Amino acid sequence: MSFLDIHDLGARYGSLRVLDGIDLSVEQGEVVSLIGPSGSGKSTLLKVITGLMKPDRGRVTLAGAAVDYSNRKSLKAARDRLAIVFQQYNLFGNMTVLRNVTVAPTTIKKRNRRQVEEKARELLDRVGLGDKLHVYPDQLSGGQQQRVAIARALCLEPEILLLDEVTSALDPERVSEVLDTIRLLAKDNIAMLIVSHEMSFVRDVSHRIAFMADGRVQEIGSPEQIFDNPQTDRTRDFVGRIS
Ligand code: ADP
Ligand code: MG
């Protein structure tokens, strides 16, 4: 079985059906990207996986355990294995960069403060912010703040990292520094599920790409398949329009 295994997943907002039978898997260390038109349910899928929204049918299995989204213990066990970064980085404005990264592991996960700090310094170094440990978020550019948010997610030591359009709120000249950071991390054998509109990045970083429309995965395959040899008309239309 795959590290993350999703079968026939459904979800809705009131009477609006948003996920309508999602089947998707991510292997250990695999990078899978979700592409598709706005409103196709990509963010909703990430929300359901992380337990921010409840599914109304189907099943999610993480590291071999079925996630019961109505059961606090099961949900906590799942959340311990994943981390998510959103478009809006939402750093704590009253905390330094270093504290932003260490606060959840030390307070929520109650891990050893010195070890967490060491890890945080190492991560901030990797995302190119080793010299910004003691500054506050408002002294950083959007791209730098988003890299702090990525370091913060990684300090939780997730086995899978979910990224939802993490460059969409950035100035164009800041996009590449964040994408380069993600490329670097992808080499580390951490599993990732990435939603992005940056098609050349998606093509370059992903092992597989899933095309979503109408709350379903319409096609999944290698970057070459999706971009050069799509198997469905809808995928062809979509990649034809955006690339
Ligand atoms: P994507 O991320 O692919 O753009 P979303 O998952 O955000 O798509 O949205 C899927 C559908 O669900 C859209 O029709 C959107 O309008 C609707 N939707 C998203 N969030 C909400 C919400 N909080 N309440 C009601 N409808 C929502
Ligand atoms: Mg979205």
C-alpha cells in the first residue's frame, strides 16, 4: 500500500459537491502535484486530508492506518505525520523567525527545546535564512516569510508535506526563490503533495502529476504524459491553454 492512499473521497459545502470520488496515492518520498482549473477542488482535497474539513464518503489511509476523521486520536495520529503550508504564510508577528519555527514543536509536541532549536537553525539555513533568526516577520519580504513558513512546517518533521499555492501571493520576482527552496527539499526524500499553477516548476519537480476537474482526478501520470501526451481531452485542453 502507498504511504498516502485515497479512495473514493467525497466532500461538499452544503449542497455543493466539491470532491466527487477522488482516487489518489502518494508513495514514500514521492512528489505528486495537483493541477486543474480554479474551483476544481484542489484546496478542498488538501483540507480534507489534513482534517480541516470532513469528508462525506471514501477513505484516507496514511502510513497504513485508516484515518477516522471523527475520532480525535486517529486525527491526531494522522496530523503528526503531515504538515501543510498555505498561500498565506500567517507567521506570528510578535515572534522572531526562530521562535516562529520552534513554537509548535516545543509547545504542542513538547519536544526538547534545545534539540528543536538546533533543528530550526539547520532548516532556516537550508531555506537561506540563516542570518535572519532573530528578526521579526515584518522585516522580511513575502518570499522570505514564505520560506520561514516552509521551515516551520518541516520543523514538525512531517513524513508528507502539503503545499497549497505557496507562491500565489508573492511578487513575481520572489516566486523563484521559494520554488528553488522546494526543489531542494524534494531531493530529500520527503513526500510532497503540491498544488501549484507554476507549470514549469510542476513539470520539473514532480514524479507524477494529477489533473483535477469537477472534484475528480481525471488523469494521473508522469510529467511527460500529462504535458506531452495527455490521455484525455480535458487534460489536453487544460495544458494546452496554460502552457
Ligand atoms: P481550487 O483550490 O481547485 O481552486 P477549492 O477547493 O478552493 O478549489 O474550491 C472548490 C469549490 O468549492 C469551488 O466551487 C468553491 O467555490 C467552493 N468552496 C471553496 N471553499 C468554500 C467554502 N468555504 N464555502 C463554500 N464553498 C466553498
Ligand atoms: Mg485552491
